[in-house]
Amino acid sequence: MAILIQGGHIIDPGRFNAVGDLLVDQGKIIAVGTDIKAPAGTEKISAKGRLVVPGFVDLHVHFREPGFEYKETIQSGAASAVAGGFTTVCCMPNTHPVNDNQAITEFILERARAAGLANVLPIGAVTKGSEGKELAEIGDLHRAGCVAISDDGKPVMNSLVMRRAMEYALAFDIPVVDHCEDLHLAEGGCMNEGLISTELGLPGIPAAAEDEMVARNLSLAELTGARLHLAHISTAGSVRMVREAKSRGIKVTAEACP
């Protein structure tokens, strides 16, 4: 049955940004505009005062199944996603066991199919067990359905391992997602290093701990030609370096965090 969504503020980036109507038939958008002539029997939904937008995509979610189901399952995570308008999510490999092999990837995809809600796209681990030492079987992960590789909250400290990971990822045309933090500079810290950390007497983490790893990753991305995505960056230096790298054609994207 056709559905006519009327009077909403339609935002289709780069194509349409105005109040109008949207006609859907058999799951496909047939028309976008004003005063759309709908066929007889069309269900009409008023969207006055609301936004009508494409499904959102979240590149970084933690669906903790398998292993940490008490924190989140694929079913509960996917239900939360669609409730908030997210139709596609990319889940990090911080499961137990880590999603560093084909079997875990296939398990996640099967559970996502059973949930029947959001599109759940797995991200495989860069290294076995996310320990930063030995590369995971990146080809197998890609063939099983992983759309990217990452060790999630653990930075790949070894620069040679990161270079090899980028070279493999380039061969399969998938991005490498990295948590940018120099663990040596950040060791023992529990908040941003600055006046407040000094006044409180708490060990701080300097912005350089992030900036240094962003700079290294951008250098390796330039060397290898790989696609790089920087997870949850938080410093002005990171933003500045990403902007400069983009201007030089390096294939880098980034996300911010609260």
C-alpha cells in the first residue's frame, strides 16, 4: 500500500530541503515535492512540524554480543537504533571473543537477521584479540561481511603493524578505524591535562597523546593510500590536522565524541 507523508520538513542532503510531501509505494520513494497526486487508497500521514529525513547511519556502536549480553545484545541495540531513526549501524569488535575471525562475524550477521530491525554491519578487529601484535585475517573478515577494521578503544601502537593493516585494508577497499591515543603519554591519566587537573591533583592526559597518533595515522594513510577513519577525536589539533590532510587529498574521515 502507498503511503503519503504530508507537510513535513523534508531534508534530503544536496537535493531537497523544504516543507513538502513524500510518496512511498512498496517500500520505495516514488515522489518528493508539493501537492503530490496520490493513488486511491493511499494511507496519509501528517508530518506537520516534524522532520522527514533519510535513515541515519551510526558508524560506531557497541553491540556487545557475543560475550557481554548483560551490557547490550544485537536485538536490544538494533531496537534502540531504529527507535532513534538509525537504519544502519556499524558495530565495533569489542565482544568476547573479539570479532577477529569469520565465525564471529557470521554469528553477528545471523543475530542481526533474526532481529530484523536495523542493518547491522560488523567491523572486524585489526589484530588478533585486539592485542595490537599480530594482524587478524583481514581478508576472511571482509569476505564474511565486515565493512571496516578497528581495534575499537585500543590504539594500534605498533606503527609497522598499522602500516601492514592499512596495506591489507587497501587491497579490500575497506577503511581502517583507529582510536588515536599514545598509551605512554596517557598512562595513568584520568582527565584532560590542564589547570583543572592540576588544581584537583589528578593525573592528566595531554592533548598531545591524541595529536601524536593522529599525525602518525595520517602519515601512514598518505604512505599507503588507504582509507582512514579517526574515531572520537577530541582535540583542536586533531581537527586541524584532519582538515589539512583532506586538503592534500588524503583519504581521511573523522568523528567527534561528547
